[in-house]
Amino acid sequence: METDIIFKTKVDRSTDFSFDAKVTRVFDDMVVRSVPFYLEVQRMISELANDYAKPATNIYDLGCSTGTTFITMDTILDKSVGFVGIDSSSEMLEQCRENLNSSGLTRSIELISGDLNQKVDINNASVVIMCLTLQFVRPAKRAKLLQSIYSQLNPGGVIILFEKVLAESPEFNRQFIKYYYDYKRRNNYNDMEIAQKREALENVLVPYKLSENTDLLFETGFHSVETFFKWYNFAAIVALK
């Protein structure tokens, strides 16, 4: 795992953040240092997935990145459950495949190149996971994507979301962002790195309030929606069909 130093050098003009080869190489370090309790949330996702994944069905990870979610789930899930990962980054899919192979996963695994802003095909899924993914889908496309997932998800299945979120009030939002940047400083990001990454993500990562994400899930048709993790401006939700 390479150390994330992408934004350590000052750039004259920021470009939009993308999951290219440069980011893929340092992604695992970047996400652990940038997302509070990332590995613990992965463990929680695995526990929930284990309770809802039915034998001989599939778990879909939309935005599977380097495969951490699959690797975390593998040891506790029935081997008849298949893994299907979808990502728009070819570099991420290549790294995911390498990581899954080196971790010795033996179950059915399919990795697919796909843009979640477009049509997504889901087959025989009892669990769909979007870990830090929906926030990168264009806002105008999010409701349609969730409706598509809901319509294709098996009855009794769940969707699990982990998202960066806005606070419900501007005052708390400012405070939570301050605490978040303090977290990143504790993980050895300096102020220039924080500022340059924020600028690069500005037009790419568009967070919603927790209530907006919850309302979207209810409006889509999910009849039970529960927040199972919250840390300032990060939250995880599970919703049942």
C-alpha cells in the first residue's frame, strides 16, 4: 500500500478528482486516513450483509474500488453467495482483481466496468452495497439509480449505503467540517493537502443531508430505513425491501 502524497505538492490549477492510476495506487491509504472508522464500518457492513445475503444469491458492490468490502465479507459469508463488483475506473477494477486474487477468494466473482450515472443491471441480488459511492453519482441521477436498484433487488433484500453527509443545520455543518479537518491533520495531512483535495472534489463529490438520503430511500419504496453509523459528517444506512 503506497502512501497518499497526491496533494502534497502545490499545484497552480486544480483539476477535478478522478479515480485514475495515480489515485488507485494510494487509495487504500487515502481512504483509511480520510474516512473516520472506515475499517470498522466495513466490518459492520459485513455483519449486515451476512444476515441478509441468501444462499445462491449475489452481493453487488457498486463502486467496488480496490475490493476491500469483498475481502472483509469473504470469511463470514456462505460460499454459495456470489460477488459482483461494478466500477467505472478500469484502474480500480484491475487493482480489485489483483487484491481479490492475492487474498485467495474462491467464490464466484464477477467484476464489471460500468457507469452508475447510466443503466445498471443487477441479477439475483439479496444485498447491494454502495460504500462512499452514491455521493459521486450526479444528483439528478440518484433517484433513478436507487429506483433501478430497488426494482431489481430480491424481495427481502437490502441496500447498504455509507456516505459523506451534510449536517442538517449550517452551524453544525461548519463545526463538523472543522472536526473532520482536525481528523485529517491527526492522520498527517497538512493544510495545503486538505485545501487542494477539497478543491479537486468540489464538483465531483456532492454530499446530501442524512435526511435527504433517508427520504430518497423511502420514496424509492424501501419500507424500513435505519442509520447504523454516524460520525459528524459521515453516515451509514441500511434499507430493506
